[in-house]
Amino acid sequence: MYFVYVIKSEKDKKRYTGITDNLARRIKQHNSGSKATPSTKNRGPFTMIYFEKAENSMMARRREKYLKSGIGRAFLKNTVK
């Protein structure tokens, strides 16, 4: 089971979209700065604003790509208030 997630920085209010097989661990990593990607390393703390399940990594990647597209960003804007 994989998850596609969107977190929002409390510091600069920007969003980050990613995938993981362990959602709780990954959010903890983002907030602690350990094993965080360069784009989130100094932007914490983060709040999770959206997530969804995916059956496998390929489906999760496909959904992540969609959420990063223009239509996907519009979907998030309308879904997450």
C-alpha cells in the first residue's frame, strides 16, 4: 500500500506533494528535517492537508504527477479548504 500526500509548510505556506509506503514516518521525517528532500529541508513544520491511498508505487507515481499538474493543483484548491 502506498500513499500520495500533500503537506503545507507553516513557514512559507507552500505545498509539497510526494509518495510513501509509510505516511506517519514520512511526515515525521519532513517535520524533523531528517531524510527530507532538499525542497522541504528548511521549510518545516508541515501540516498534512491531503492524502490518498494507492495500490502500488506505479499508481502512486501516476497520481502524484496528476496532483502536480495544473488540473491537479486546481483539484486540490477546490478540495482542500
